[in-house]
Amino acid sequence: MRFLAALPLLLAFASPAWAQVPAYPAAFQTQEIAVNGTTLHVRVGGKGPAVLLLHGYGETGDMWAPLAAALMRDHRVIVPDLRGMGLSAVAPAGYDKKTQAADMVALLDTLKVDRADVVAHDIGNMVAYALTVQNQKRVTKLVLIDAPVPGIGPWEEILKNPLLWHFRFGGPDMERLVAGRERIYLDRFWNEFSADPAHFDEASRAHYAALYARPGHMHAGFAQFAAFDQDAIDNRGFLAAQGKLTMPVLALGGEKSFAGTMAVVMRAAATNVTEGVVPASGHWIMEENPDATVKLVTDFLAAK
């Protein structure tokens, strides 16, 4: 099995006016939607079959703007910020991915969506798997991008990688250590998990650092990682009880990051897996090679 040189898993007031992350098309509407005991900030636009886009750590739903713009031509595109991240509320608990999958079920129910394609990146992969394995009749196609899934496939081997020390970064002082230094902490991920750190530009870094510096949001981010042990237990139970996923799955890795290992992970949990690689990209696929990412995803979703 070929592992990347840098194996990542990283896996909020209004956005700063000076940030220059790609904007969503004007036709998108934002809503604050109460679900499962919390409130999610959600972007919705377009018409047609539904597609749900789930972001990961170090970013928010803002990352998906180029893909959302392409998909809205023939899809109803739904893009939440995960609980405690971006502009969603900081919940006191519920950062295990089983609970966040229930967030997504409640969101789809509120929007009266019976079936949807699901596209995810980083920690979004983990929420997407927990959602899909428990609701297989509701997910038509699944795209997971550049991050493992706790308890699935080579998870224990992945945990041995020293670059993933942040999975176990905890204790009573962790939030004090990064308070006021959120940008320093996040730069580590943006730099080490990029093929070329310059492709994660200064405006994007300032934008996301400001969102993560909002009260409670670094705590929520740490809670996403602290839940991994429970997530692994839950996922092994889901796989044993439900069996492998049978819908079409696209497993995408960045060429300079997870690459083909993404398909190795998903073949342990799904029977119909297509392997793909985002060329000239590390982990941050929407910043490093958005054109290739958009084409790979839209072609897969459009295929009969």
C-alpha cells in the first residue's frame, strides 16, 4: 500500500470583508436551520436533484463555492457548515460523526430532500460515511476526498503516521495554547499538507483563521478529533451490521497527498468504488487544483 509523504487528516460574525475566497453565485441563499439540538449555517442554490457538500477541518462550507457554481446548473446544491464550525452554532456536545450524520438527516428532512448525492472532504468524509451507511436508500452517489474514515480499512496504520500528532492533541491547556494563535496553528496544516503552500493564498488563510478564532470554534474543532475513537467504534459496528455500501462511490486523493490510498480505504467499506487522483494537488484540492476537482466530481455525478 502506498502512503503519501504527508498523510493528512484535518482533516466562525460575518466573514471578514477583506477576505477573497471565491464567492458563491448571487442566486444562493443562506439560512440558519435548527437541526438535532443545534443550528447550522446553510447555503442553498440551484434546481434539480439534490447534492450535499460537506467540508472539513481548516475550512468551512466556503471552500465549495467553485464546485457549487458548477453543480447548480442542474442540481439543488446544499452546503452546510458542520456543527461548531464556520458560521454554525457551537454545540456543547455531539461532535461524534454519528450525531453529525443525524444533523444532516434533519437538514435534508427540513429542506424536504428525500435523496441526494453526497460530496465530502476531510472530516466531512467521516460525517458522510456515517450518514450514508445508516441511510443507504437516501444517498444516490458518494464522493469522498483525501481523508481516511475512522475504523475503516487501514485506519490503525494511518494513526501511526507522526504527521498526525494533532489527532491526539488534547488536555486542559490545549485551547489556552492556541488562543490568539489560531493562525499559527492552522498555518501548520495549510503548509504541510499542500503540494505547494503558495496555492493556499493569504486571503484564504486570513479568512478561515478569523472564522476559527470566533469564541468556541477552536474548542469545537478539537472536539471533532477527540471523537475519533468513538467514531471508529461506531463505524465498525455500522459496517458489521449494514455491510458494504453498494451505491457508486468516487474515492479521490490529492496526487501529493492521499492519492490512491483513498480508494484502498473505501474498498474496505464499499463494493462499487471508482479511484481518482487530483493532479498537482496536496490535501487542499479546492485551493490547489479546483478545475480538476470540479471536473472529476461533476463527471462522476453526471455518469449514468
